[in-house]
Amino acid sequence: MSAPANRLAPTLILVWGIAALLWVQQGMLERVPFPPPVFVGAGVLFLLVSAVVVPGFAAWMKQVDLRVILGLHLVRFVGFYFLWLSSQGRLDPFFANSAGIGDIVTALGATVLLVLPAAREGKWLLAWNILGLVDILFVVVNAARTVMHDPASLAEFFHLPLGLLPTFLVPLIIVSHLVVFLRLRVAKA
């Protein structure tokens, strides 16, 4: 992979992150006619299409250091914030408890995998990846269900900082799990 292709993918992701930050900061998430979880699917689609049409993007995804992928999952310590918001009456308790605890467990697992290099191979990485993907998919489905029933109960996701989750971070997290599965498959072969 050439040096420009090596920089293109992270640059594209950075530009997307900045655009999401500005978009949410301007209050645009509150103005769209559909709920924030829709952005998760759009973001995953954006990343998968980028892997197909942007030169070097798929190669970068295959070669990015596993520690970078695991480091991304440290953002899932946001689960503590979910629990705190729920205790303040600012976030749906069922959503906050299920999403918060699952994210915290996944972030702790990522921390262990970062600290113990031997654990990043084989069954421990696979177990963490399965747990993490199931958790984040459950969070998205639960968020969609909750926001459709009572949008005000997830109002924190319509502005910063939590607005960055559906518009940027959760799609990255989902695709990062897919990348880990592909890497495990290649390593096994």
C-alpha cells in the first residue's frame, strides 16, 4: 500500500468525524425527520462503500494496527456517563443500564487486550469481538426502539457530546468488529 493510500483512509475518517461534530454542534440532528439510530446504518454503509470504492481504504482497514482498533473501543467507557445521566433522570433507565453495562464490559475487555498482547490472539480476541458486536447491535436496536417510543428519553443523543455516537463513533465501532472478524479468519487460514 502506498503512502498516500495509507493516509487517505484515516484522513477521510477524520474529515467525517469533524463534519459530524460540526453538524451535531449546529443542532442539525434535532432537525432531521428521522431518529439518530438511522445515522448508524448510514455510517456503516459509508464505511463499507468506502472500502470498495476508495483506493487503499480496504487495504488500510486490513493493516491498521489492532491496538488502534482496540483503542477505539475505549470510548465505550461512555457507559459510565449513560449510567450517570440515568441517575439524573436525563436518559431512559432501561437503555442506560443495558447499554451502559455492556459498553463498560466491552471497554474493559479492550483494555485487557491492549495490556496483554498474548490475549490479542485467538479465542480471547474472538470472544471479546463477539460480545462487543452483539452488545453494540443490541444498543442500536434498543436505542431505535426507545427513541421511537419516547424521543425525549434519549434527548441527550440529539446534541453534543452523545450526538457523535450515532453520527460517527458507533458506525466505526461496528465496522471495526467486522474488521477484527476478517483478521481472525485470515489468521486462521
